[in-house]
Amino acid sequence: MATIRDVAKHAGVSVATVSRVINETGYVHEDTRRKVETAIRELHYTPNEVARSLYKRKSRLIGLLLPDITNPFFPELARGVEDEMQANDFRIIFGNSDENRKKEKDYIQTFVQNNVVGVIASTNHPDNDTYRKLDIPVVFLDRTADNRPSVYSDGREGGRIAAQEMLSRGSRKITVIKGPKHIRPAQDRYQGAIDVLSNEGIAFNVIQTSSYSFTEAGTWAKELFEKHPDTDGVIASNDIVATAVLHEALRLGKKVPDDVQIIGFDDIPLSTLLTPSLTTIRQPAYDMGRAAASLLIQLIENENVDNKTIQMPVTFTERDTTRKVEQHG
Amino acid sequence: MATIRDVAKHAGVSVATVSRVINETGYVHEDTRRKVETAIRELHYTPNEVARSLYKRKSRLIGLLLPDITNPFFPELARGVEDEMQANDFRIIFGNSDENRKKEKDYIQTFVQNNVVGVIASTNHPDNDTYRKLDIPVVFLDRTADNRPSVYSDGREGGRIAAQEMLSRGSRKITVIKGPKHIRPAQDRYQGAIDVLSNEGIAFNVIQTSSYSFTEAGTWAKELFEKHPDTDGVIASNDIVATAVLHEALRLGKKVPDDVQIIGFDDIPLSTLLTPSLTTIRQPAYDMGRAAASLLIQLIENENVDNKTIQMPVTFTERDTTRKVEQHG
DNA sequence: TTGTATGCGTTATCAT
DNA sequence: ATGATAACGCATACAA
């Protein structure tokens, strides 16, 4: 690899001059500029980011910490972050936390050791010292904490909508699937749903789950229909679980949505392609990723950011696992 | 952030000594070691990886370039890579190439600028200078090139198996969905399938597609049944497309697998949860990711690697979009 | 067993 | 308009 010294020698100038043309800083004569540029081209020189990073005490790297890229919701987020970062010449160091505090901490530490200029994290413990003591900007994604920069959607509201739509479509023996205890958005959704159900005085059953894993989802779906065979409406903790429930319902010969209605959460790309296609509470994952990246960049560049916590809309996305409600007027 | 100098001062020793205890290199008296360790703890010191990287001209970073993390096959790969790398204290700089050469080149360049010690890439142009001229190890993942380190599965064989199983289950009006022209594994699968079909003298139709995107998949599925309504067997280019085909077939009132059989490719996690669940040619994505990471690490550590190109098995994974074949014996 | 000094490739300050 | 040089934080060769 050619260094700035090689270029300087090759062009017959000093390293300072080369640095000036690279960074377009300070004066440099047109002729020498051209000489330097030629040298750069001939030697295929590209600046060493590590040396830059060391000197400036900041890099063009950001850290992205997501729970599990294997859950189809997160690739959308990640892609949004990446596209926005890429467009602004930032690169991403990526890690999966598995919602595990130790992993989380370890990753944040190595992010810092690598001089990242900011981090985007999807964590259930935003108030932990791991984040509070960081002296680089952090944006929480798909999670939030009072007054800290974050991009998320209102899980509670989503849960409420799900319950309302379920009720207005006639289900009365509702089972709510409660997502993992330690995952914040999962609890919000659950709370929102049971708020509405309780208010309306509707009895409901609950299935407690402990992960979003594909393999376990099927187990919970089975458990659901074994324990509560007369269920006529399922509010799932996310689309993966909803998909498993749909699968199990059909396997048991139930008609969806006639016998059982199902509402999922997230709107992962595959939801449309299920049969019947999945009604769900949509979060605009890709846009959330982009927004988080964009917010982080503003923070990094020290711009005055007026709106540090961005709440994205959750939207009821009606498809075919729920019945049509009659139109009035 | 505390530096090695701060630690040295705080412990009343020189930076060299601190460095020795950190790296467990050279002699250091038990007492001074303890002093240093205490200082490290008290100052919450962690070594600056950037400075290390600059001095040693190598980091603990590797570059991972995947086509599109939004395609459910790739998160599995990525996760495999990440887990193995994480276990060996390497971190990942991640990028999506969109199978686009310019993006690919740009990413590889910034990888190099950041002193990565190796890269894992899923590219259709492994013979490009971008890779040939790299002086760090590269492992190709889900792709291969003669004699270069790679982890992949035999797409052609997969295509053959798909066609054979389709035939042995009685389909005779087969439509093969041909994946994007510029994606190598897609072409391999296609070739494998038509090899068998041609050999057996079976006529078949082809639907040409240009991406693996979720949104377009539905379009091709529609096109398929419009152009070739009498199709009784579909060999899809991957599971996403297969899912769209299944969806469309059911929408048209066809019975699957009685009227139409469908075989996908990849075995993405959702395949099991479709109804009917998807028969597919499985690639062990997670294991491929781990294997690639493991291979790269060996290459980085300069070990003698006997088997540089690892071919993983493709396996016919029979589920419910194909008919059962009778058991003999 | 420990310390001093040098260099990794940049950028920026200060001369010239 | 250009060049010499210090400094970023660390690891190592060499000296002590």
C-alpha cells in the first residue's frame, strides 16, 4: 500500500502538500496540485483511515447493535441505516446482541475502541451506564428512553389498535400472545392490547412466550390452541409468531379469518405472501433505520437537533387474516 | 478516554511495562503487574484499537460484503459469520452490495482503508482485480472461483435434484423460474434443472426474472400462471419466489401439491411456517457463514489450510408443496 | 525486570 | 505557496 510519503516523493513535494490537496485545505498551486493528483493516481494511493482516525480521534465508522439480524424485522432496519450511512460516507461495524447485556456491553466497548463516532442501538437498557457514560452520540432504534435521541414507534398504541380492530371485527374469545418479558416493545404491545380489552370488559387469555425464534414459534402456536381451543381472535406478539399461529390454525382445519382472526406486528416483507395474507400492525422499519441514521449524523455533526426523539406511526394494515368490516356512509 | 500513558503514570511505571502486561509479552514482576492491573481497572482503561492497528498494520476487523441483508437467506449467513468472528474476537464491518460492482469496489476499498485483516464476500466477480490485487485473505461465500478460498453449495446439483424430485413426483408440465442473469448461483440452479429436464426429454417453460425482491416476486408468479396456466410443477429460483408462486397458485384456486407442485431454494426460516409448508432445496446457510469465518481466520493466522474450497451439501427438504412418493421395500 | 526512544500514516502548526 | 515537524496511542527494539 502506498503511503502519503510515497506520493510526496513521487510528486517531488512534501507530505504536507499532499495532505493539502487530499483534504482541499490551504493553498496549493494549480501545477503542484496536478502533479500530486497524478502521483496519487499512478500509485493508486488511498489515505489510511486508521492513521487519520488516530490523529483526529474520530473515524468515519459508526456502531450498529441489533438484537438479532435473523429476525426479519431487523434486516429492514439495518438496511435503512446502511443506506443512509453509506450515502454520507460512514461505514458500519455491526453486532448482534441477542438482547444480552454482556454481549451488548462488549460490543459497545469494542465500538469505542475502534473510535466509532456514534452508535445506533436497539437495547432494552438505554439507561445503563454503558450508554450514559458514552461520550459519543447514541441513537436508540426501535427502543426509547426519556429525552434521549431515539427513533421508535408506539408499541402501546399499536397494541391498542390491534385490540380495537379485533373487537370491531367481532372476535370475543381473544388470546393475546405476550412477547418476551425482557423486550420492551413486546411488553408495550401487550399492555396496549390488554388496556383496550380490559376497558371493554372483554375476557381474554394470555400465552407467555420467551423469544421470537422461528423454531419456538410453532410450539407456542400449538400451546395456544391446546389451552384455548375456542379462541376466535389472536393478537400475536409479532409477525413470526402470527405466521406460526396461522399455520397451526390451518393445520387444525380452522378457517381464517372466519373461525379465527389473526393480527400480527411489524409487517415483515413476507406478510403479504402468506395465504391468507397477514393483517398486521405495521412499523415502517426501513424508514426508521434511515431516520435513526440521519439523526445520528446530525448529532455527530453537532447540528442543533430540535426533535431528538422521533416517533414513527404504527398503522393497521388490513389484509386477509381479519374479516372485512362493513363500510358506512 | 484513558491512554496507556495515563495508566503508566498512575501505576508509576513506563508505558512499555503497561504494554507488557496488557499483551502478556516479556517479563514483568508480579508486584508491578498487580499495580498496573489496578491502575487499568481504576482508570477503566481499554487499549485504543486504532493505535494498535496503525502500529501493527493490521486490525481485528474483517469486512463482510453481502448482496442484500433484506433477502432472508443472507441474515443466516451473516449470523454464522458473526458468531464465529465474535468468538474469535474479530469485529465486522458490514456492507450491502446490491450485486453492484461499483458499490462492491467502494466497500472493498474502505475495508482496506480501515486495515481489515480479511474479507468475506459474496460476489459474482471473484476474478475481478478488486479481489485479485487484495493482499489480505478473501473468502468467497455463497459463490466460488477456481482454487480460491470459498464456501458455497453446489447450485447446479441443487437444480438437478429439484428437477429429479419434481419428475419422480409426476409433474410433466414444468415451469422453471430463472433467477437474475447476473447472479451466479441463480444460473447454476437453472442449468442444473434444465440439464435433467432436457436429458429426460421433458418440455418445460421458463420465466425469466431480474431480482429476488419481495415486491416483484408476486408479479412473476402472476406472469407464470398467465403465460403457462397448465403448469403442474414449478421449480423456483429461491424460496421468496416460491412463496409468491404458492400464494398466487392458492389465490387462483389451485390445489397444492395436487394441481401444482412447488420446489423452492435455500430453505429460509419461514419455509416451515407456510401452509402448505414449502418443499425446498436446502443450503445450510448458518453453517456456511460459520465455515467461511473459520476458514478466513485460518488464512489470517497463516495456518496451512489444506481444503480451501468448501462445498456444503444441498439437501432435498421434503415438505408439503410436493406429493409424497411411494415407499418401496 | 524495566525504561527510552522510534515509527506506524496522518493532519495541523509554524516557519519560510 | 510550500516544507519540517510534532502529535495522535500504541508496540517493540534496544539499552540499562
